[in-house]
Amino acid sequence: MTAYVKAHVLEMLGREPAPVEPGKEGSTDAGSESLYAMVVLAYTVHKTLFLPFRAGFTIALTPRLVRWLHSKGWAGGAGALRAVGHVKGKLRKGNKTERD
């Protein structure tokens, strides 16, 4: 099972599995396989068990963030341009104070 997941992940990344050395066709590197299994398990646990918390934070914070963006006038297409101008102005001020 671990070898299948490893091969699938390597295929998704566009890499080929390392060639098998002569005389080691039947053996596997158990340490490497267990590492891949641990990574896959950790990723799965992170995505499934923490989903309610991640979704809850997103649901709770998104309306506040949108209200804040609207209060600054940064929402929408024109608002994004104003936000970029604001950040550029702050960066210019920061660079001037560092030079002096």
C-alpha cells in the first residue's frame, strides 16, 4: 500500500521512482516506506480532523475581514487599486526613513 501511494505521489510530482538496484528487486527500504506512510497519514489527519476548526475560523473571520476591507475602501476592483496605492505609499515612506 505504501509503495502504491509513494508511486502515485511521485507520478503527480512528475518524478520517476528510483531504479531498483540489481539483487534488491524483492526487498524494500522499510525506513523510507514508513516515512512515506507517516507523511501520508499526517496529511490525512490534518485535512480531516482539523477541518471543522479550519472551516470554523474561516467562517468566523471572513465577514470581519470583509467589513474591515469595506471600511478602508479597499473592497472591489477600484478598492484593490486603492489598497495597492496605500501599500506602495507605506513602502516608499519606509524606504526613505531607512536611507536617512
